[in-house]
Amino acid sequence: MKLLIRNLPRTTTEAELRAMLAAHGSVQSCSLVMDKDTHSSKGFGFVEMPKAGEAKAAIKTLNGLEMDGNRIRVKKAETNTGEAADD
């Protein structure tokens, strides 16, 4: 299941994002979206977790978690657009 993680602190690294989700299960891939010009984080990223149950547990646990003053949002990502699913 592909997850969209938004409102991350701009200082978050890809390794930190991967570790945060790996605490809830197996992580297949992780990518933090970076600004082309500044090479700094845009504050969101995508993580793929192969086991749906682990991904759902991560969503339930991490959605709304406060990180460095930011309340992060974790949702299932739509496969074709990269946007969050409504369900």
C-alpha cells in the first residue's frame, strides 16, 4: 500500500521518514519530495508498505502525530495521481 505523508517538518530526512514507518512494519520504498532549486524537502513524501495491515496500522498510529511542531498527515495515496485517497 502506498502512503502519502504530508506536513512533515522541512528538516525531515528520507532516512528519518523510513525509520518512522519501519517501526510499524516492512517498508518497500520511501521517497521524500525535494525542491529542485533549493534541494530541501517540500514537506511531504511517499512510502510503500507491502502489507496492507501494517500500512493501516501506521496510518492509524501516525496520522495527527506532532513532529517538531507540525501535525503530520498520513493517508493512503492514490496510485495514479499521487494524491490522497478520499476513503
